[in-house]
Amino acid sequence: MKRLGIYWLLQTLVVSALHTNILEPRGHTQTVPSKPFSGNVNANTISKHGNLDGPQLSAVNDSSYEWWYFDAVSTDRLSSITIVFYTALASGFGFIDPTPDVTVVGIDFLFPNGTTNSIMLKADEAVITTVGQGASAVFENAGAKWTGTFDLSSYAVEIDAPESGVVGTFHLKSLAPAHYACGKAQAGQRMMVAPNVGWSNAIPDAAGEVDFEVNGEKFQFNGSAYHDHNWGAHPFQDAIIFEHWGRGRLGNYSIVWSTVSSAPDGRGYRTIYVATNGHILTASCSDKSFSLAPLYTNRTASSKGTLAGYALEVKLDSGDALSIQVHIQQVAVDAAPVYVRWIGSVIGQLNGGEVIRDGVALFEEFDLSGLQ
Ligand SMILES: *[C@@H]1O[C@H](CO)[C@@H](O)[C@H](O)[C@H]1NC(C)=O
Ligand SMILES: *[C@@H]1O[C@H](CO)[C@@H](O)[C@H](O)[C@H]1NC(C)=O
Ligand SMILES: *[C@@H]1O[C@H](CO)[C@@H](O)[C@H](O)[C@H]1NC(C)=O
Ligand SMILES: *[C@@H]1O[C@H](CO)[C@@H](O)[C@H](O)[C@H]1NC(C)=O
Ligand SMILES: *[C@@H]1O[C@H](CO)[C@@H](O)[C@H](O)[C@H]1NC(C)=O
């Protein structure tokens, strides 16, 4: 009896130590008030052992920006949702509605008939808790929160804003390991995709389940989901001239890409990520890692034609070549010429082999060249 008791006690201590200290480190909570901080803000630029999805700014002032982005595209490529939790003013990120509140949540819906709808929720403050690599947040009195696991395996976003006509839950179950712009999710990585643009990609691809009611109508679908996080101490609109970002799933491949032309000199930066069956095949910011070219239809000698999508040629770490074509199917957000977000289909081939036709993508472009 006594020996069993001690054994049981030891085992309990070891198990609880593993759970609280090693496997699931203790959380750290940061409260972001809705009024901006008046002072200098520091932005993290090099990754640590944990904190991939935690706040990366020391505070939020009127020139900084930070946001946590979630999206899902339905398997039939007819519907999408994006939910972004901001801690920024329009002076830091010029694409949100100008409000005096730093803590706001933007939600964009694309319905199967092609109609779009957007809402913005204002919070009194954001309480953000970081545990291990993951983070959770409550945007107080906005009816908006997300909950993440310490190992980034699953997240849930919950919206309870009946006065704005939106109530629902969005679950993400990760299918692809996290990463930074130039490599794996480990300490010592550069976290900048371009100067003043921090980026961590907690969930490059996930099984997504979207279950919402919007203005009294059901908005429900399953599909490919995604979550990342951006930040900078200086205004986003001063950091870039042009940005193209996209992500998709082709068969078993999860793909994330971006190219940035940074301000003021137009210097180019790029990042590519491909994973399959839970393993990273490449995660690189090398110039030679991939190429991206727009595709046009109805192109003639005198006209550029209509933008139809993009072609990517990716060189995997193994030396294999993955060719991907993304075709625009629907416009999810249209703020052309400055910003457009699309959803589309994806087809591709590995080393020119069998064509894989089963794919979805979501991609966007910021073109600030007219503003600078
Ligand atoms: C906010 O922080 C940035 C970066 O440290 C600094 O350049 C800027 O002047 C700060 N803004 C205010 C209002 O203090
Ligand atoms: C499109 O779908 C939405 C959501 O179901 C609906 O509210 C809207 O009336 C539809 N629009 C048209 C033009 O059918
Ligand atoms: C999504 O998948 C879940 C689990 O497989 C299922 O219970 C649910 O009905 C699906 N939802 C839709 C809209 O297909
Ligand atoms: C995709 O993954 C599944 C499950 O791991 C596997 O059975 C299947 O062979 C894979 N297909 C391809 C084309 O790699
Ligand atoms: C391409 O041209 C054809 C024939 O003029 C036209 O019907 C079609 O709508 C055009 N497609 C696009 C995407 O502009």
C-alpha cells in the first residue's frame, strides 16, 4: 500500500511537472488597451524558443501595427471567411477603418453566390495570453476571441456579436508545421519578411470547420484554413510598395508564398513554404527558391488582357520541381487598385508528372505604388 502510494505520488508529480513546465509552459498575459501608447515601441525581429504566435511589440502606438489573421476557403471554392484581430490604428495600418480604437476585429464573408459582406467590431481592450508557441486572446466587449494550443495543433475563433448580425465558431486543426519567412519554427530565425514587416505562420494549412449565422442565414462550410500573424513598429503603408501573398492546398501539398517590393527602393523579398503529410519540404526566403508570374487571358499585342491567376515554379529542398497554377475564381475583397483578395483553384505537377487538379487557394495583393 505504502509503496504503491509513493509510486503513485511520484508518477503524479512527474506527469504534472511535464504538463505544467515542459510540455505546456506557463502562460504569459499581456493586456493591450484600446488607446494607443504614447512612446517608442520595439518590435521583435529574431525568434525565440516559444512565443511564435504571441505579441511581438512592446506596446501599440500610433505608428505600429500588429494583427492575427485567420481564413478558410470551402472545398467547393465558393465560400470564404477571413477574421483579423488588430491591435493597430489606421495610422499604423491604413486599410482599417479610421477609429480611435486600437483593438478592432474585421470579418469578411464571401457567400456562395459571390456576394461579399464585411463587419468591424470594436473592443475595450485585448487580453492576449501566450503559452508555448501558441496564443489566445479575448477582445473585451467585442464578442470576439480566439483560443490556441501551446503546440499550434488547433485553434478556434469564436464570434458572438448578434448586434452586428454575426454569431459563430471557426475551428482550425493544423495539417502543416509552423514556420518563419526563412525556415522552421525554431529559435534564432529572422522573423522579418521585409524591413518593418514581421511575420510568423502558426498554421500554414488546416482542416477548417466554419459554422456561422450571418444576418439570420446559415454560413457553414468545411475546407482549407490558415492562420498567421504580422507586426511592425513603423506604418505598414510606409514599409511596402507592392506585396503579393497567397496560400493554398494542392492534393496533399500545403503551399504558402509571398513576394514583397519594399519601400522606398523597391528591394525585393520573397518566401516560399511547401509541406506534405505533416513534413516541411521547403521553407526558404532564397531568391532562387521559386518564381511567380501572372497569367492573363485574352492577351493580345496591344492589350495586357485580364489577370487570370499566377504560375509558381518551386524548387523543393530535395531538388524536385513543383509547378503550380492558381486560377482566379472569385473576388473575396475588392479595394482595387490598392488591395484585392481572391479565391481560386489550383492545379499542379511534381517534376512534370501526373497533373493534380484538386486544390484551393486564397491570395491577395497590396499595390501602394500609386500612393508613394
Ligand atoms: C512609436 O514607435 C516608433 C518605433 O519606436 C517610433 O518611431 C514612433 O515615434 C513612436 N510613436 C510615438 C507617438 O511615440
Ligand atoms: C447572396 O447570398 C446571401 C447570403 O445567403 C444573401 O443574403 C443575398 O441576398 C444573396 N444575393 C443575391 C443577389 O442573391
Ligand atoms: C464539417 O465536418 C464536420 C466533421 O466531419 C461535420 O460534422 C460537419 O457536418 C461538416 N460541415 C459541413 C457544413 O459540411
Ligand atoms: C496523401 O496522404 C495520404 C495520407 O497520408 C496518403 O494515403 C496518400 O497516398 C497521399 N497522396 C499523395 C498523392 O501523396
Ligand atoms: C475574353 O474574350 C472573349 C471574346 O471576346 C470574351 O467573351 C471573354 O469575356 C473575355 N474574357 C475575359 C476574362 O475578359
